[in-house]
Amino acid sequence: MRERRYRITLEHLATASEGQPLHAPLSFEAGNHDDLFTIVSRLRGNGQFDSDTSAQLALGLKLFGEVILKNRKHPLFEEIGPALRDFIMKLKSQGKAAGAAQGEPAAE
């Protein structure tokens, strides 16, 4: 499967004390083997977290996971790779259980 390409943009809106943005927007391109919009939508739909938390979790995991996949032989990722895989499997299974409880068909 071909890699999907994304532009990720991070905008600093405000801080609690200053109320003004401190940084210019940060933008970069990233590739991923999955459709990130579908994954965010799926996690948002399973009801485990609020919408923004679901998006943060999905994007953070997918971006980090792709870095690990592309650098799987790097010693830095030796220990985290298996633990991350286990975490994602647990997240998926809880999402399927939540969806089933809400009467939704199981997602692949």
C-alpha cells in the first residue's frame, strides 16, 4: 500500500497567563500507512473520550507509531515498540467493545 501524505499544523493559540500566542505556527509533512481521518473518526465514535482527547490520542499514537515503524532497528525504540503495539491492541479491543455496547458494527 502506498503511503498517505499529511500536512500537520500546530498553532499556539494562547497561554493561561499571557493570553497571546508565543510561537508562529509549526507545519510539517508526515507520511502514514493509515487513513488518519478514519482513525480519528473511529476513536471519536467509540465514546471512550471526548472529541478533542480522541483526536489527540489517535494522532499522537499514529505519528509516533509511524516513526517507530520507519526506525524499527534503532536502539531507542527496542523497548517501546512491543509495549506500544500492546497498548494499541488494548485500545482497539476496548473501542470494539464500546461500539458493540452501543450497537455499532465492529470496525477492522
